[in-house]
Amino acid sequence: MSERSVGIVATNYHTIEGEFQLEGGHTLKNIRVAYETYGNLNKEKSNAILVCHALTGDAHAAGRHSGDDIKPGWWDDIIGPGKALDTDRYFVLCSNVLGGCKGTTGPASLDPDTGRQYGITFPVITMGDMVNVQKKLIDYLGITTLFAVVGGSMGGMQTLQWCVAYPELVKKAVVIASTAISSPQQIAFNEVGRNAIISDPDWNGGDYYDGEPPVNGLSTARMIAHITYLSDASMHEKFGRKLQQGESYKFDMSNDFQVESYLKYQGDTFTGRFDANSYLYVTKAVDYFDLSKNGSLAEGLKDVQAKMLVISITSDWLYSPYHSRKIVEGLTVKEHDVSYREIESSYGHDAFLLESGQINYVIHNFLTHTLISDVMTEKVATIKEGVSIEKAAKVMFEEGLTHLPVVNENGCLIGIVTSWDISKAVALKCSKLENIMTRDVLTASPDEPIVAAAKRLERHSISALPVVGEKKRLIGIIDSEDISRLIG
Ligand SMILES: CC(=O)SCCNC(=O)CCNC(=O)[C@H](O)C(C)(C)COP(=O)(O)OP(=O)(O)OC[C@H]1O[C@@H](n2cnc3c(N)ncnc32)[C@H](O)[C@@H]1OP(=O)(O)O
Ligand SMILES: N[C@@H](CCO)C(=O)O
């Protein structure tokens, strides 16, 4: 296995006990979530990156399940040591979406009330529901902020939904080949796919789990969708008008052209890995996705706090660049911090899975340009000027701190006490805080790059910097361990 791989990985499962409220008004009981993680969560739990998968993806984003696996996870080119989602620095997490069929509760799961598969009795779900399930998962893992949320296509929708639903939790977000509002054309293609499924007699009103699944309908749905994931140019490049067999037309109804055979193969293999009812539900969630509010996307995105990177693909005609530009415009109206990049590619929509060189480059630059405000600890324990050394020692002991900022009535920094100062005070039998605290404190400002803070720490052989705003108001603290993990 290559050194740049996360290696052998396993899917984990978590059950959200009890009733889970869905946006559509229904509830689901004891939702199970399939997820995988790569890399290590740091002690401050500040380096987690949530990867959201696209329509037919799953939790297996990187590595292999065994040494015999032919293919690695679907974003193995992007996740791993030294890659954009660098598992030496970040704790990367990916879960299968609600309504999916790869381990998370969906229509093929057993309804605890009936003991039978939900089928079409599964409630309609939304992007909001998928994200709320992911929120429960990160709560379970003890993660309170996400260093980044990243996703392509439907994964980009979940990323945007995260930024809107939990603005204070997401520091950075990368939205690739996606949209903030599903367009009529996207809904139309999804509807043709759904129609192919429900028109298949084997669909049987969604109740097919004891019999033959609707493979013809599902295969046709995938064939239609797959055309939208390619581009005219990539089809010319891949197949042109080349024939599958022989050198002359057969003049019959068999798959004469390579492109026909290819699509048939894509459709057929899809039926082996995806559930038809899941396809209905997940495409519906995509169709309902609309982050505008009162007819305005700027209004819908106004609470976003994350630094955003929006990426589109030049040849993507399904989620064409105008969708991405609309997201950027919506964010720019309210002066959000957003950058936009176009990936030059002829692959079409699926380029987000294929153009790993460009995607790695763009995401790496975005994630590593990290400011102190992106990673500092905001809830800082402090003491007021004039308290006793015993009181300071007690706070440090209870909060497990090595550095304790001293502030005045207005929350402005006037000094710092370290555990070393406390030991010194005990040794020298000193009882006044004023005599041991450092008044000339080295600080950082929130809009400095973390590299600058790292250099200051190293130069002065210290291990933490209070972060101050105007008039030295204390707004956070940053320590060397956290910084060194993020900058490598
Ligand atoms: C988050 C997520 O989105 S996860 C879901 C992503 N994965 C998928 O969508 C799986 C479906 N596959 C795809 O969408 C695409 O294949 C991609 C984007 C993953 C990869 O694209 P590419 O590397 O360009 O592969 P391509 O589209 O050419 O397909 C190659 C397959 O078609 C087969 N194929 C190629 N030409 C023909 C043909 N004329 N007749 C029959 N089969 C053919 C190849 O043998 C190969 O089969 P294999 O996958 O079993 O090895
Ligand atoms: N190939 C991707 C495209 C959808 O965005 C998938 O199947 O999920």
C-alpha cells in the first residue's frame, strides 16, 4: 500500500437513540449512521474535517477495507497523508447520508415498528435532515467545531446546509460543482430517473425486498444521470463514434456503439451497489434543496460565518459554473469571506472525482491559509487582577490549563500566569499574583496567519499566545501543539 494512503480502514456505526424529528414533520426511530474516520482528532478537537458525499456515494471515502480491495474509497486521491485533506494534520470524517443504502438508515432498513423494510413508507427527507444526522454524529464524537466541511455535488449542498444551519460550528467550507438552489433542469433529470424506476413492474410500489428488485428501471435511471455527469467533449474523447465490436454497423438493436455499451455497463453495475428506493428519496432531497429565503439567496446565506471556497468545473453542464457564481454573489452581497475557483476540465460534472491534481492544489491552498481566528480556543478561562495565587492555581487545576490570562474589568489583557510561575511562587513562598505574573505579554491578533504565530512561539520559546483584539481585549488563546499539528 502506498505511503500516501490511509491504509486499511473500517466502517463504524453509531445509533442515534430515540425519535429523530425530520423537517417534513415525520420522525424516525433509532437512526443508524455508517461512518469512517481517517487521521487523529487532536486534544482540542479542533482539526476535524467533515467530508460530505455525492448522490450515490458512501462513507468509504479513502483507504481500502482489505488488502484485496480492487478500488480504494471514492476520494482516496484527495484524502491521505500529504494530500489536500492531509490525515497527518486533520481528522477526516465521512458518513453515509440519511436515506442512503450504505449502512445509514434508509428505505431498505427495517422499520422498528413493523419489522419490515420501510420501502415507500420511509418519510421524505431533506438536505437539512441529512445534516442534522451528521450533527448528531459529531456530537457523539465530541467534536464541537468543524475545521472544515467539504463536499462535491450533493456533498456541496450538505456543506452549504451546514454553513446555514450551524454557522458558528463551521470554520471553513469547500463547495464543489454544486448549487444552493436545485434548478428546474436538475429536478427534471431526477424526475426522469425516478419515473424509470417506478415504471418498472418489479418496483411493485416500492415493496420489492422479498422479490426481484427493479433493476431495469434503476439501470435506466443511472444511464440518464450518468450522461449528465459527462460532457459532450469527454464523450467525443472517450468514445467518438467507435463501435463496440467489428468495423461496420450491425443495423440491429444491439449496442453497436461503444458509448451504448459503456452506459449499459454503468447502469448494470449501479444496480449491484444501489437501492432503487434510496435513489427515489435521495434525488427528492436534492430537488427540495433551496437555500434562498424570501426569494433571496443573499438573505438565505446571511448567517454564514465560515470562510468559503466555491469551485466549479468549466465543462459541467449539470451544475454549471453559473450555479457556483450565484453562491458567490449571494455571499458577496453580505460581504462574506468567499473565494471562487474554476477547474479547467473536459470531464464534465464528475471532474470533482477525477481532476485530483487541480482539486488537491486548490483545496490545499485554501485549508493551509489558516488564520489564528480559525483555530484559536475562544472560551478562555481567565482571572481578574488582584486575586490570590491560590485562586489562580485552583482555576488552572480545575480547567487543566498551563496558561491563565489575567484581565481587567473590561476583559482586557493585563498579564499572564503560567503553571511554571505558580511552581516558582510556591518555591519562593510568594503570595501575591502581581509579583509572579508576566505583564509584558506576547500576543497574537486573530487575522494573523498561524505560521506567524508559530514563528513567534519558537523565537521566544513559549508555548501559548493570548489572542487579543482592539484595546487588548482578550478573545482567545492559541497553543503550540495545535499550531504545529495544523502547519505540519
Ligand atoms: C461521492 C461520490 O460521488 S461516490 C460515487 C462516485 N462513483 C460513481 O459514480 C461510480 C460510477 N462511476 C463513475 O461515475 C465514473 O466511472 C467515475 C467518475 C467514478 C470514474 O470515471 P473514469 O475513471 O473516467 O471511469 P469511466 O467512466 O471511464 O468508467 C470506467 C468503467 O467503464 C468500463 N467501460 C469503459 N468502456 C466501456 C465500454 N465500451 N463498454 C463497457 N464498459 C466500458 C470500464 O471497463 C470501467 O469499468 P470498471 O469501473 O469496472 O473498472
Ligand atoms: N458520480 C456521482 C455524481 C453525482 O454527483 C455520484 O454518483 O454520486
